[in-house]
Amino acid sequence: MGGFSLDSILEIEPGFLDEEDHHEHNDDVKSFAFTSTRPLDAARLQAFFRDIIAEHARDLMRYKGVVEFAGFDHSVVFQGVHMMMASDAGRIWSEGEVRESRLVFIGRNLPKGALLARLERCVAS
């Protein structure tokens, strides 16, 4: 998806290219996942991503998933890096297949509990 842009990285992390003699690990980087066997509402999930990108773009390092939307006969696959996100139609769900949405987020200082609660509100009524 062309998610790496050196100019964008330098805007977010000005010291990205600085030479240093040591390597530092950052314990603030964490991942978490959301899984649901209930279909999601497309408009609600779109609003969720719009909001979290606006609020946490700098700290959203990577996010991706496969989603079941209510009323769709196929899965939807998405991936994102910071403010850049792309999605596409996935494969058609098979007859009798357990349909499941799985979303994974990797980032710094993300409010996991609040984001998971917001994702629960994206479940279709």
C-alpha cells in the first residue's frame, strides 16, 4: 500500500535518522486484538477508524484485519499505518463457515480498554 514515507516518518519522529551507538527497546509499544463472531456495522466501523486516526495517528504504528459486515456476502480486508489506511473486498464467505471479524492494533500508548469498548459499539444491531 506504499505505507512507508521517509518524509512522513521524519515529521513524526525527527530523530529517526540520527546515528546512535546503541539500540533502545520501547516498552510503550504494545499490541492487542479485537475478535467478534457478530457482524459489524460498516458505517460505525468507518466512524471508529476516522476517529481513532484523528486521535492516535502518531501512535498507531500498524493495524490490520478481516471483517464481517452485516449485509455483505464477502469479507473485507484492511490494513493501515499511522494515517494511511486501505481496504478491499476479501473472499466470499463459504456456506456454513463461522464468520468472524479479527482486528489487530500495534502502537504506543494506545488506550486498549477504551478502543475495545468503542469496537464493541460497532457490532451491528
